[in-house]
Amino acid sequence: MAPYLPSRRQSARTIVLAALLGVLLLAPTTNAQEDAAAAKRGSSTRQSSVSSPAVKGSHHFWDKDNIWLFAGVGAGRAFDYVSTRHFRGRGVNEWLLTNEIVDNKPLFAGIEVAGAATSIGVSYLLHRYSHHKLERWVSIVHIGAAVGGSAWNCTLKPSPSPSAPH
């Protein structure tokens, strides 16, 4: 019996889920370590960040930069939706999701919206635990991946029709 080897789709999903899980698990841990170090010094980082809004890197979550970054994430997801539907219309098979999911327009649109919402949620968690640079980088990386994947989708050649002469 041959050993089980995951497909490319399963491997990509596993990597994405592991990365998200790692970010979610590490964010509170690093902040707790900072709080413990501050407690040893006799001060509290949480109290100082609340009382002093001028803490380096501190900002409101819905500031101008984040609004633009989240708009970019939404635009990237919309571009991904359009480009994926375009190449599916030309007969090219989807490799990350199943063709049935992509061909179901409401379901696929919901997945794209959920991807954008997840990105904003991860950014909020990082903001909440004072990882402001990582908070912004989540959106920047998401925009890059969405636009890069969409650009790749636009370069795909149509699949030959089965009735075409060889």
C-alpha cells in the first residue's frame, strides 16, 4: 500500500491554518511576557498604555491607515473573486478550493468576504495585544497575496476543450 501523501490543496490549507493559529496563539503570549517583566520592575505596561496615548506605535484601530489597508484587503479579495470566476469560465480548474465551491457564486463570494473579515479580525487581535507593526503587516501581506494570486489567475491559459482535434 502506498503511503498517504496530501494533495497540494490540502498542503496549502494546512500551511494557512497553521500560520493563522500560530499568530493567534503567540500574540497573547508575548504580551503576557511583557506584562510579567513590567511587574518585576514594579510598573504595568497596560496602565501606562491606557493613561498615555503617546505610547510609541499606539493608535486607534480604525485610524486612516487601517481603513485604507482594510479597503485594500477588500479590493484584493474582490479582484481574486473576479479573476477566479474568469478563469473558471474559461475551463481552468481551481487548485486551492474545489471547482464546485468556486462555481457556486454565493458560496464563493461568502468565502471571499470571510477571508477579508478574518484578516481584519487577526489585525484587531494583534492591535489589542499591542503588536501594531504586525497588525499592519497582516493587511499588507494579505493584499500582496490576493493581488499576486489574482494576477496569476489572469495569466492562465484556457483549457483545451475535449472535442478539439489533437
